[in-house]
Amino acid sequence: MNDLSIEIFEDAPEIAESERLTLDIDGWEGPLDLLLSLARTQKVDLREISILALVEQYLAFINDAKVLKLEIAADYLVMAAWLAYLKSCLLLPRDEQEDPSPEELALRLQLRLQRLNAMREAGARLMARNRIGRDVFLRGAPEGLRVVRKMQWTAEIYDLISAYGQIRARTEPAVHVVAHRPVMTLEDALVRLERMIGGIPEWGTLQSFLPETEDSGYRRSALASSFVAALELARQGKALIRQEEDFAELMVRAA
Amino acid sequence: MSEAPGEDVRAVEAALFASEDGLTVNDLTQTVGEDIDVKAVLEILAGHYAGRGFMLVERGKHWHFETAPDLAHILRRERESPRKLSRAATETLAIIAYHEPVSRAEIEAIRGVQISKGTLDVLMEAGWVRPAGRRETPGRPLIYATTPVFLEHFGLQNKRDLPGLDDLKAAGLLDPVDAAFEALELETAEGDD
Amino acid sequence: MSEAPGEDVRAVEAALFASEDGLTVNDLTQTVGEDIDVKAVLEILAGHYAGRGFMLVERGKHWHFETAPDLAHILRRERESPRKLSRAATETLAIIAYHEPVSRAEIEAIRGVQISKGTLDVLMEAGWVRPAGRRETPGRPLIYATTPVFLEHFGLQNKRDLPGLDDLKAAGLLDPVDAAFEALELETAEGDD
């Protein structure tokens, strides 16, 4: 690629010594920056700049740099190759041209240069404004505004007394009293159930043999004891137990 | 609006405004130039800013602007953020209220749990508890009591307004938590029948 | 000397004077209280300080006092000027300010070079630039925008205050190259008719 580039560069027209920029490739931030600097030497509005002349300046610049054996970054060379191509297209007769047309490419390059130039100037104008710490100054020793957060503790009287109640309850020696609960013992149930089924020849539900009571605790106790009593009577051959299906009513009668 | 200040006044004013440490007459002369009668300008400025939001003052030969002392409350604003008392603090407060005056060791004995240093601090910050001397026992521990602010906050005329143990018992507040909880569960279960 | 300022003027004046950062109308209302018509007072104060050694300015909805620019020569002495920004950083800042929000790739497209790692860091460290979310395009690139501190530092009341913004817009110089190219083609086509 290098050899090829050099050939292209040698074709580039000579530019008067005075028009040449100082050869310091580090001074530019990339090829577009260099192109913009070269464009500014044309001293015309960027909208009217001659892209062909600009391309020639760029190629000449890179060529000079080559001659001086300066190391040239790859992106400068890529740009040089592209511009050399653009130049040849611009010089070719119109009808032999392909898409995109060289005019379009040249116009796009011009638009890019305009945009970079606009931002460069905008940056300069921004920096020229009255800046804090350079042109205008803030108060040297402001006292500062402070918001001091002050906790405002809240609690309700209920919180207080219930907390105290809980402490007392927690720390008081606990006395456990087993409450009296009415139960039907297994012995009672055996005697009771045997006597009741003996008096009735038909099947009856286990429920129907339980005592009538309002006390749900006693009722549950009686049910449990009577069930076990029924099983015991069946084991002794004194009673029969039947159930039509799962969870159906348990039927009992004397054997 | 005031009449337009002269250039000399503007210069001294700006220098004082931007200064970090205050400026002596000498400093000011060096800053704004010898042509300006700094002392006279300082008089004018002191007069101009008297009665405004900030004023020009001299402290140990250094001149500077400072905000008017009567507006200090604007610079340091207190914002109250309400916050509920923690459980530990509530319990501690309750013990002090029921047993005062009471030492820290006694509070811990009643609570059955140690109290952290911050707990009493919070109660004192709230203004509900105050140190009330020392107990004349070995070690002379500090004892704590409640304050009038405490009574006021909780809507109590005096200490006797606090419900007694009998009242607490009647209200079910002395039932151990577990027992109270069980009673509640049983009730619910029966309600389902 | 001016007539005595009202208490509302004094309060706002003191708050602005004491504050380390610019204050919004909202900040001021919170500081001086809801009873004060802060906007009206700001007008009075801005009028009062116009032409004095320091003045009241609005920057991105934040108000602060700063010295009059024409007195810079007095105050600049013995002060550290802000660090001079590199050309890369200056251009990058301009691109962000005039195009925001803008992605790194878009900045690079305008400048024709990659942004070196430090450039955006310097601008963000200065507090002038901040990441402003992501663009919902493939790759979801981070986008950058300027901050209120940027406006404050460069003495801009708001974004529309950017120097030459309207001209750049009118000339299409803030449009991407593709858009500008298409616009030009259209114009030419119409002109040919």
C-alpha cells in the first residue's frame, strides 16, 4: 500500500513553498482536522471551497511528510487513498462515473468540514464567555444554607401502656392452670354404647348414640370415645360396624 | 432603586464579595488601586448595606460581608421529621413512667433485657425523660424520671392518670402475648363453627 | 442610599448571599417560607444589583450572585484561572451542548476522530456533562447532555442562550450530514424545475 500511495502522491501538483503548512503531523487531530486547516488556507467560505484544490493540498502535504520520512498514522493514509480516488473521479469525464457520484462524495466532505468548523467556532465562542472563576466570581466565603433535621419522636399512650403490660406479662412468673374440660372416658363410652345398641335392633348412626350437649368440647370427646368403644365392641363380637363409602356416616348395631 | 454607584464603590464591593478571608484597608487598596479612597468607600458601603439582608462589618481590621444576624434562622432551618419510637424505647419509657425514679440497672431488671445507650438518649432527646439525681446506694447510679413534657405529650394530667396494674389486667394487657394470641385464635375457630 | 428593603427582600437576599450553590425559586420558597412571593422579590433584587459590583443572575433556573464581568481585571489577580480546556475537550463540549443528547459515536462522526478516553472524563469531572440515558437504537449507546453547572459556569440563562445557536440551526449546521445532503439535493432538484 505504501508504494502505491507514494506513486499517487508523486502525481500531486506542486504547491508553492509559502503555501505549505509546517509539517507537524501531531498538530492535527486526525485527517478531517488537517483538511479543515488546509481548507481555511483557501480563505473562502467553506460553502464555496474547491474540493479539488483541497484534495490536492492534502495529498501534497502527505507526500511532503513522506519525503521527510515522517511517520504517518494509518488513518491519514487511508484518507489520502480515498481522496486520491475522489480526485481521479472528479477529473474523469462525467458519463463514465458510477454511483455515488464524485460530486456527491465531494459535497459530503464539504458538509462534514462545515459541521466540524461550526463546532470549532462554537467551542471558541463558548470559551470566550464570561466564565465563573475567570471573568466573574462567586462569593468567596458563603455561610451556606443548612437544613438541620430534628427528630420528632412520637408515641401514643396506648403504645406505652401496652408495652408496659407486655413487660409485666413477660417477666411475671407464669402459673399454668390446666382448665377443667368435660370428657367422656372410654370406660363410660363402652358401657353407654353397649347398653344403647342392645335396646335397638336396627342400624343407627354413631352420631345418634351420642349424648345431647351444648358443650362442643364434650361433644368431640364423646364422639372420639364412642368411636373407639364401637371398635372395641366389634372386636369382642358384640357389635357390627358398617360404612357405605369413605367419609359416610358410621352405622352401628348390636351383633 | 438606589442611585448608580461609582466605579470606586463597585470595585471595592466586588473585591469584598469575592474575598475568602475578608480584606484590610491595605488589601483593598492593593486590589482596587491607590487612586481610590478605600476608607470613604467602605463607609458608603456600610451605610448602603445597613438594614439589608447582609451587611458590611469590620472584624479585627478585616472587612467582609456577612448575612444579617436577625436572619440567621433562614440559614439554619430546622425541619422536624416525625419518627415513631422504637419498641425498646417505648418499653423503657413505660418502665420509667411506672417506676420512677429508676436506675438503668432497675430498668434492665424489669425489662429482662439490657438497654442500649442510645435508648435513653432518644427518650431524653424527645424531652420525655430526664436524669433525676443519683440513688444513694453503692455505685450511686443515675436515676431517671419523666418530665412535664411527657405528661403533656401523652395527654396525662398527672402520673396517677396512668392506668394501674388492675386496669391493665382488666384490659387484657397483662396477659402474656402467647396466651392472648391463643385466646384470639380460639375465638376465631369457634366463630367458624 | 436606597429606601429600606422589606423583610421579604431581606430574607431572599440573605438566602441567596449565604448559599454555596445557586437556588431555584422552589429552593428559595422552602428557605424563606411560602408567604413570600419569591419571583417578585427576585425581580426587585435583580434590578437593585444591576450596575453594582456584583449582580444577581439566573442560570438554568438557578439564581446566584456573581461579580460584574467588567471588574474581572481587579479580581483576577493572584487567582487560579480555571484549567484551560484542550481543543478536543472544547470541541466535544460544544458538540454536546449544541446537539444534546448525543452519543459518543455521533461526536466522533462530527470530529472525524475517536474521542480519547480522558476527554469525556474531563468534562464530566468539571460537572458540565452527564450521561443522559441511552438511545433506543441498536447497541443502545449511552448519550450525553450538559448540566445546570455548565450553564452556570458559562453564564448562560438557558440552553437557548448558547451563542449562535439560532444561526447554526437556520444554516442546517446542526443537522447530520445525511440530512443536510438530502435537503441540498431537494433544493437543487426544485431549483432545476
